[in-house]
Amino acid sequence: MTSIVIPAHNEARVIGRLLDSLLADSSEDQTDIVVVCNGCTDDTAHIAAARGPRVRVVEIPTPSKHAALRAGDDHARGFPRLYVDADVVIAGADVRALTEPLDDEASGILATAPERQIPLAACAWRVRAYYQVWQRLPAVREGLFGRGVIAVSKAGHARIAALPPLMADDLAASLAFAPHERLVVGAARVVVQPPRTWSDLIRRRVRAAVSTAQVEQHQRPEEASARTSKADLKAVLRREPKLFTGVVVFVAAAVVARREARKAIRAQDFGTWLRDESSRQN
């Protein structure tokens, strides 16, 4: 049985659409869904429970994604196991596509993630320009992070369970696997809602800068990094010169985010979660 763990903190506006998508084309004997409401002060738990007995709701008082993931592990029943953010949308068929490589031990694949679908039509032009570049970066295309979904085998779970509590849990999980141990599954799709405004994009990028710094503090210098280099951006421009404006916007966002992240990094503040509410709009 495949277990799906969904940490959710005040996700009443979006948890229903994810659960409806997961339940639409999967049966009770295929999936075990655990929603862990952590520190919720809204109707997240009620909305999840209303989906019926196929969704088990666990409530913990602490608003912590790491604590929610661990609580989800305590209640999950099977492997492969998926960890799914409450604000994305993925269907049962995509879950099955993600678990297929993990069922084949001979493949050596320990972790998988779906291709991203990022709807940009409702976003400000600078946000659209940013993501047109971001999605083309090698680390973004090949890594498992930034998708809101990661699936692991039992052996893969043992690898990520040993990680310390980190803000960028998906980045740390992605870097925990060598390229030949992880796979982005082309047959699986997840809808990831982007920030709609420039200010919300910057909030996300500040959080990313702070959390990346935290991950790097736990790494050895020789270990892999997901940072974007000048060479990466030059390669994007060589392939698609029309993205020049997008690269300028990307660099501007990176400069602003790194400047605003410095204070938190100096203070070792890796607990303040800068949440983007615009992506949770209907």
C-alpha cells in the first residue's frame, strides 16, 4: 500500500482540491492518506475529515512542518511513501506513476518526483518572466525540490529520516540522493501554484535563500549544491536569447532576496516561515 503524508498548517482554502484529486481515481486498498494538521487555527482538519474514511486526520499542536512529517510517518502504513504539500494538486494516476520505479529494487531508484506544471496566467509579468528562466535551470529541472511532492522507497525513507530538521526539507531530501538514485518521472504531473505578485515572489525567494544557507551549513564543502551560477544563466541565454529580460528579472529577484535574507542568516533564524498567500487564492 502506498502511503501519502500531507502536512497542513491553516490550509482550509486549498486542502480540499488536493484531496478530491487524489481520491478521484484511486481505491481504498491502493492508497493510505494521512493529513497532519499542525497548529491549525482554521477548518483544515474539518475539511479533510469530511472527505470520508479514506482520509485519516492527525492533529498536533505545534505549527511545524518537520514535526508534521514525523507525525505522519508514525501513522503511515506502507511504502512507497509520498510527502505532498497541501497547496499543490496531484492525481492518483500520477501517484501510481511515481511509485512504479520505486517498486523495482533493481532500478536503484530511491526517490522520485513529478514534472511541474506552473500556471502563470494570473501572475504579474515580472513573476512570469522569473519563472520562465527558473524552470530552465539545470538544478531546477533535475532536482526533486520545488515540486511539493517527493516519493521514496523504504530504503529512501531511511535516508531522509536521518536528516536534521531543516526549513528546506525538499532541497535537503533531493541532495540526499545521488543523481542515479533519484528520478523526475515524466509521466507524472503536479500543479504548483506560483506567487502572483512580485512582493510574494520575493517572500518566497527570501525563504529559499535562508533555507538554502541552512542546508549548506549541514553539508560538507564537496557535497552537491543547488545554487544557480552565472554559467547557468549564460547557458540559458545562449539557447534562448529572447529570455534576456527574464534573466535580468531573475538576477534582480536574487539580489533583493539575498540582501533581505542576510539578517535572518546572521541571526541563525531558520524558523520564520515567510508564507505566500497569493498562491492560495481561488
